[in-house]
Amino acid sequence: MKNDQYNELIEKIRSLPKPDYERHFNKERQDQIHQHLLHVTKKNKTPTNWFRRVAIGFGSLAAVLLFLIMIIPVDQNGTLDLGQTGSNRQFNDTKDIATRIQHELEIEATKGQVRELFGKPDAITPENSIEDVSHNSEVWNYHFMRTGNSFNDGNLYQALITGEMNAQLQVTWSSNLFKKKVSSYSIYYVKDEQILVDHVSMDGINHYYITPDGSRLSVDENDQQDEITYRKINIPVSLDQMIQLFRDKNLTIDPTEEDLPSIHGVEANGYHLKEGMLYVHQYTDDQLVSTVESEVKDTYVSSNSLAQAYQFNNMILVYKYTPTYSNIETVQDIRWKLNSIIDALIVASDVNNPHQ
Amino acid sequence: MTTHDITDWFYQYNKDIYHFLIYYTASGDVEDLVQEVFIRAITAMDTFKEDSSPKTWLISIARHVAIDANRKKKRTRLKEMLTIDNVSEPKDDTTPEQILQLNEKHKRLYQAIQSLKKNYRDVIILRGVKELTVTETATVLNWNENKVRVTFHRALHALQKEKERFLDEE
């Protein structure tokens, strides 16, 4: 992303003065803090301190257990009550968490009914939501935490994916001033190592996955166009040139021969790419390559993997990947690099063949 | 962490942390927070990866310390508002503007930065004020590099508009 137009502003920000350290944070004050730090380090190293920390740990654990036994009501099915307040709202069976919330909470429920079900919301601003919500609507956030955890750092994606939080419920209220009713709600939870969102409104239920940067990945079978992007580009490029570009971008690219897919009888060359596979089908018949688009989708898109495909003059290139919480950032990075490779090829091709 | 490391790191980076906290908390009273950052670093030393940069690591701890401090401040204010008879005067009498010796032009820019939404403020302070690289910023914020680039660009756009708004109001 070019920031040339903001160079002057960046310069101004960088020229903002530094603090007056001599007056407000001088050597004497720094030495005082340093002395204190040395004291803390010493204290940290003593074996008694280690023992005390273990003892405190056991003590805290015992206190939490006692609290759970005495305070949290358990119903006849052995599941926990939904109507707890604060950040310790929990379910025993986290697998059914979304189903159970959907079973309990109805669209057009009143604030009193929602409070009765889930207690007081943990947050009323939309700040903690992963995606943007309308500023005109009030949103109540409920954090369903795993035992012993609280939602402190505000990063919902991290909290869910690390398992500290079982789910988050975001209830959006209608903008009717006199009688607020639930207009829609979203449940964020982890499924197959990804954050799945069930969005419930008057129109029904939508499901989609969320990535760390907040973008959506479709999971709806009727909405498969999001699962593969397909671009037709009329530029002369050889496989060797393409492979070299990938290597220039520091993407590992080692050939593989295992289970190579074929489209219209043309087998792919397969390569290991960071967090995914790259497949290249080379056709000798240009007519044939122009008719394979739907086959590309059928061959490469499966229930848990996505693909990005390019069709060149006689070549189909597909990057197939399975986004999970641990690789999603690398996947995004590769997709971005892949697009930049294609853009670089288009620019180079335009320069070399201006009349093409 | 050895005594030698603490001495080295503390004297090498304490001003950086102080500078960052002045901007991030928008408060002049950050000395205790600087101390807190290094105390947390001592206790969390096991999590520090040898191949990463201490400065980036310390700034990311400082960011969490600042977020906690801001929350605590909000809670205290709310508590004081609820118990009217116990309202205390604000302790930090030195403002960030005084510590940073800002002139009128600088003040407008400083205020515009402070008025940005959190994501934008984060990236402007780290990339702009602290001059961290894209990679370092991505590490501190736990974002990917592409997100840092895009958000920084959007933040600059928002800051430009905000600056103009401040000028119009005058």
C-alpha cells in the first residue's frame, strides 16, 4: 500500500517532539526504578518465592473449586445455568453451545427476557465485536468463558481460538425507541479450528467463518462462489517463469507427486507451497483450457478447503489451502503475494505488448 | 533474566517505553507504568524468544500495561461518580502536552491522533511516532503485515481529515 500522498503527514508525525526527559524522567528517577527492578528480580529468584507461588496457585484453585461447587447452580441435566452474570457464564457441553443459545433466544425477545436468560451483558458497546456493526443499533455482548478465564485483552479472535472463551453472543437491538426488541444476534464459536459465526435474524440463519483480520469466509453450500476465485488472464507466461516468481517472493515451492488431480485428462504438476499446495495444469489445446472453469471448482473445492485459480493462455494454476486458526495469517499473506505476482505479470505483459 | 540483562534493557529502552506510554495513555503520569512494564518483563521472561527484538517485546508489554491502566482509570472514575462524597482530584497535574513541549501546531496533530479510533491510533503511534517497521508493528499488534499496511494507510487518511476538522473548528 503506497503512502506517498501522506508523506508530508508522516514527516509531521515523526517530527513531533520527544518528551523533556531531563525535567520529567531524569536519571535520578530512572535509577530509582532500576533499583526497584533489581529488588524484584532478586525476590523472583528466591526458592521461598517459588514455593509461595505454587502454594498460592493451589489455594486459588481450591477457592475456585469451592466457588463452583457452592455458587453455580446445576440443573437436572448436569448442565450449567445460563443466567449468570459477569465473565464466568459457562456451558458444560461446548459442542452444542450455538444450538442451545438459538433454542433459548428468540428474535423480538425483550430486554427483560434476554436478561432473564443470560443475565447482565458483559459489554454494551459494539467495541468487542470482530466485525463492524451499525452504530445506530445497541449491541449487548455476552462472553461465555471457559472455567477460570476472563476476557481481559479484548481480542475476541484470540480468546476464542485459544479456548479461553467458549463463545460470544452479540445481541443487536432494534432502533425502536419505545420498545427495544432483539433484531438479530450472532454467535461466535470455534468449529474445526476456525471461528464460525451463526447470524440469526428475521430472515433466517446465515453461517460464515471469520478470519483474524475480520473478513468473512463463506461456508454456505448455496454460496460457493466465495470458495474459489477464478481469473482469466491473457498473458504469455511459462511455468518456469511462474515458479521463479514464487521463489523470488520467498514462497517455498518443492515439487510433489502424490495424488495429483487431473482436469479433462490433463494431470497437474503439484508443488508444496507455504500452508497449501499449488497445482498447475498445462494444456496443449487452447480450446480445451477455455472450457474447464466448472471442473476446476469441482476438482479443488472441498468442504474444508478453499482455492484461488488463474487461467493463462494454456495453463490453469490453482492455489489450494485449508484455513485454520494457526495458518490463516500465512494463508492471507500467500494470497496477497499470489495476487501481487499476477499483477506484476499483467503490468510486465502490458509494457512488453502494448497492443495486445 | 540476569541482573545484567535488566540493567542493559532498562537503560537502553526506558525512554522509548516512557515516550510510547505518554502517547498511548494520553497521560503525563506514566512513571509507575514504565516500572510495571519492566516488572512484567521480568516475570514473563520465559516467554521471550531469543531471536526476537527486546524493544518490540517491551513495547507490546507496554501496550497491554497501558490498556489495563486505562481500564482501571475508567473504573475508578465510575466508582467516584457513584460515590459523590469521595471525589478525588486528578493526580496527574503534568499534562502530556507539557512533557512533550508541544507548540500550537503540534498540539493540533497530537489531539487529532488522540481522537482517532483505537486501531488507527495504535498503528499511527507505532508506525508514525515510534517509527517501528511494518514487521515490528505487526508483532506488537499481533496482526499480519498486510493488515498493518492497510490500516496505516486508512489511519493516515482519517488523521488528515481529523486535522482539517480541528482547523475548521478554530
